Amino acid sequence: MDTIRFLLIGDIVAKPGRQAVEYILPKLKKELEIDVVIANAENLVGGKGVSEDRLIEMMNVGVDYFTSGNHVFSRPGWEDVLANSDNGIVRPMNYPESTSGFGWLTFEVKGNKITLANLQGVEGLTPSVDNPFKKIDQFLDSIKDLNSIILLDFHAEMTSEKRAMGFYIDGRIHVMWGSHTHVPTADLQTLPNGTFYVSDLGMVGNRDSVLGVKKEIIIQRFIDPQPRRFEWEYQGAKVFNAVLVEVKNDGSISTFARVDRIIP
């Protein structure tokens, strides 16, 4: 039985993240025999937001499709970036229907239809969006005739919300991963009804930082909680967090593993 090997890359944070992807991804795709690469792009430009030229930069080194989250709307021009289907990027589907862009897209690999979807949690995140549990039901009902392998990036703050969503869609979605917290989790598993699940992929960016931001700024915010401008850390080693998931063409999970690298 044929299998499809997906490499799921955590939030790419600013220039250090892009540099890490450029350095490691072309070699990694060959080494792991990857069929499809998907990365979260909400922090791609300056730590918050996306641009068409940076998406193209990542596609040129091997990323095929992009998911996102609440920060994808942070940079002027996001409407045009998200509206262009050639950019291969999805935004959370539970934003208002009038929001530019697509909540999901479908493509084909090895004769199999693949549907990539994006959803945002509500706990601890702004702005307010439609209930993700009700929205995923509507989405799955709308695509039931596609007979595709379904992948979901659930962009959420709370691990409890991600876990609850995992069990809620278990057996109805083939692969679900969490994003947003920039911290890789070790809870990779196949849930009881067959869905692959991991709470968070992690990030690609500076290792000795706080989620990509200069550590001194965040430490000072906790000591003296005044508004401070975020500055992204550009010096030092970089971390590359990703997960490999192999899916059979009947939708069952063949194998999975963390793919974490440190780039000096």
C-alpha cells in the first residue's frame, strides 16, 4: 500500500527561522524522502505576519503549503496575500466568512486527495472567533464527498483545548497538530479511533530566546510589567522543530516521529 510522507514544520519565526529552513530543509527532504512539506507561516515576516515574497522564498527551498493563525493578519497587505491561491496558504476557517483568504484547500499527491485545514482556538486568544468545535463539524459535513485525507492545524493557546479537539475529531480527521505556543511537545500518538495527534510542533527560530523574542525583553516584562516592544533574537544557534507523519492511502497512520534539529 502506498504511503504519503508529510513533514509538518512549526511556526517559522522571522529571519532566523527562514535561514534555518533554507539551511536544513532541502537536505532533510531527501534524507527523509518527504512527499509534502507544510509549515506555519504566521510569524514569517519580522516575527508577525506574512508577505508574498517571503512565502515564495520558503517555497523555493521546499515548503509546499502553509498554515497560519491570529498573527497572519498583523502585516499590511495580508488581504491580497491570503486571497492569492498560488501562495498555498490557509487562514483559520472560523474567522468571519468575509475575511480574505481560504480556511482550507485541497491538492493531490500520488493520486490521493489531501485537504489541508486551519482552525483557531478561543481560550486565551483574541480576537473572538466562531466556536471551533461547531465550525469543525460544519467543515467536515461540507467536504464529506471529497473522500480526502484531512490534515488540520489547530492554532490554539491552551493544551487542554487542543487535546479536547483531538478527541473530538478522532476518527474524522486523519492528522491533527497544534501550533502557536512555539514549544515542541512530546505527546505524539495515534488516538483511539486512528487520528494522529500532537499538541504543538514547536518553532523554527533562535534557540536562546523566549519564543523567538530576545530573552532580556521578556524577562523584564515579567519583573516590571510595562509595555515593551518585541525585538527578535538574531544571534546564536537556531532550532528546527517539525514532525514527520506517514499516512497510508487508506488514511491510516503508518508511522510518526519528531524531527528536531539544532543549527549552530
